[in-house]
Amino acid sequence: MFRGATSLSLDAKSRLAVPTKHRESLQLECAGNLVLTAHPHRCLLLYPQPAWEPIQAKMMALSSFDKQSSALQRLLVGFAEDVTMDSAGRMLVSPVLREFAGLDKEVMLVGQGSHFELWNMDAWRSQLAEAMQDGNFAMPTELEGFSL
């Protein structure tokens, strides 16, 4: 289970050091083999490879003749890249994915349970501020009656 938000820096070689608190579980779960892909919100998704496989299978089972389905296939599967953590717990973020998400030196890694989101720091702050504005934060209908 991946939780928490961590501010990180891409190094000069465009490598990202996975936080120490997640390295061991990623080594145990997938031997450091990860999948990094694009998300429609202009962030990146980082999955342990075994968690990604059923998602990719589900996406590829959709009709390629449907415009919305094929657009999602192109985005999620088309941008997907296999990445491996090195012995220092770093992973390389390709130029294509860095450009897609607008990543520069300062990034935010956000745990989402089964995976992570990787955000440009300014985009993270902007979407967070927008979500927290009065009247903008609405609960989905699936969570009616939910309380914390």
C-alpha cells in the first residue's frame, strides 16, 4: 500500500530516487520492475509491473474502433514504459514522459494505494488549490453517506 506525498528532485540525468520507505516493498512486490505511463490529468502514473498488467489487459480489451477507448489506449498503453529501480533505488524518467507531464527538477510523488502519481510541482499545487476551493470539492455519488 503506497501512501503519502513526497517532494523529490530529478537529478541531472533525469533519474528519480524512490523514497526509502517504498523501496523495500517495491523490491518485494516486483523486484523493482515498474511501469511509468501518462495520465489524462497531465501527471504520470507509476505502477509495480504486476499491478499494471491487468490494467493494460483491460484497456486492450476495449474496442479500438471507439474514439474514446482508442484515445485512452493510446495514452495509457501507448506511453507506458518499463522502468527498473537501480541498486540506489533510482529510476530513469524518459524525455517523452517528462515532456508530457512537464516535469523539471522539482516533482511530487503521491501514493495512491496500488500505485503512485508523479506531478510537476506547480501543476500539483495548482490542481490541489483548485480541488480545495469552496464549492469545488464535491463527493462522487458512489460515496454518498460516507464519513470519516
